[in-house]
Amino acid sequence: MNLRLQGRVQVRDEDLRRAYHEIVLQERKKQEFTAAWILIRPRTPGESVQDLANDVELQLRQGRNFGELAQRFSTDRKTAVKGGLLGKFAPGKLPTAIDRALLSLEPGEHTVPIHVGDAYAIVQLVSRTPTELPTLEEARAELTERVYSDKMSQARRRWLDGLRKQMHVEIRL
């Protein structure tokens, strides 16, 4: 069976990158991080703040300073005076949408506006506790084995399922 399947299973660089990215995301779910936000709430009932949030995020992409924009636009006065700094958190302590968005960020990056209740939040990852994971290049050999093994088991399963569909076994007692 292995001889028949070995030629069909190939481990590409994108497979390794995807597997490594999944490992990094799992690791980040355990790491503490420091975040800052710009929270934009409506000042009057029925007011839409989505356009303002999109405009603030556009200014961030153009290189404007996050802290300055937080002081100017954030409606959360406690954090606005500190440049939006929320403090240090363990994963899972912030609202789910914000927590999930922070997992994919690198320090210094920010999210697009995230709808939270009646407000919008633009969140920046300030820092994350250092990881002990090796780099992709350092883990390449072990990762290649793991991805190859996973792909071989999937190929085995598909091959056996195909054989089962082709065969008809009748049991008579």
C-alpha cells in the first residue's frame, strides 16, 4: 500500500508554511500580549460611526501615529489619554472578535474596524511575550515529516475508501 501511495504524496513549501502557521497560532493562544485600541462609540442614539472608524483606520495605514489618533478619536477616555493602551492580557480575556483578530497580528500591526456592540474598535498589538518556537527553517525537517505523515494517512484513507466502493462483498452463513 505504501509503495502505491508514495508517488502520489508530495510535500510542497506552501504545505509547510500552512502547517507552521497553524502551530504558531496554537502557540499564540497561550502567550500574553499587550494591546491598544481606538474605541469609537456613537455620541447620540442612532449615529453611525462606521465611516469614522474606516477613516481612522485609513489614516493608520497612511502612517499616522496610533497613540495620537487614539487620543483624538477614542471615546474610551480612560485609555485615550494613554494612547489607547489597554494593558497586558492573556488570550481569551477580550471580546472574541478582538481576541481572534489579535492572534493573527504581529507587534505594531493593527486590525480593521471591528464591530463590538454599538461601537467599532481598531486594535493594535503592541507586544507579545516571546515564543520558544523554532523558525520555519529550523523546524523544516521535522515539519516535513509531520506533513508527509498526515498526507499519507489521508491518501491511505481515500485509497481504501475507493477500494471499498469498488468491491462488493457478500457474506453468506
